[in-house]
Amino acid sequence: MKAIFAYLSVLSVLGMQTAAACEGCRAPGISSEHQTVMAGIGFSWSIIFMLAFVFSILIGMSWFIAQTCRAVDRRNQSNR
């Protein structure tokens, strides 16, 4: 489990550079340059950090619900 989390963390950090762009670069370019077109799909760092915060809350809530369900199942199994 820790290895999977480590791999996903590394992959997300490696992919962050393509997702990042300054606010002025987010506007789509009118030329056909590859770099200008790629900059038009990026997010600013503030948006990336806000998304990371939301995803961390969702992951934490999912983990808590899963742990609670496992505890309830163990309690129900021991009562039988």
C-alpha cells in the first residue's frame, strides 16, 4: 500500500509541470506553436493547490468511512 502511494505521489509530481501555467499563459494562443497551445490548457498554481486540498479531504473521508465499515463488520462477525 505504501509503495502504491509513493508511486502515485511521484507520478502526480512529474505531471504537475504540464498542468501548471502562469495566468497570462492560460489564454489559448492564436498561433499554431505547440508550446503556446499546450500552455493554454494549464492551471495556475493556486488552482492546483486548491484541487490538492479538496482531493486530500475526499481521500481522508473515504479512508475514515472504509475503516469504520471494517470495524462494524468485525464487531458484527464477533457477535455471531
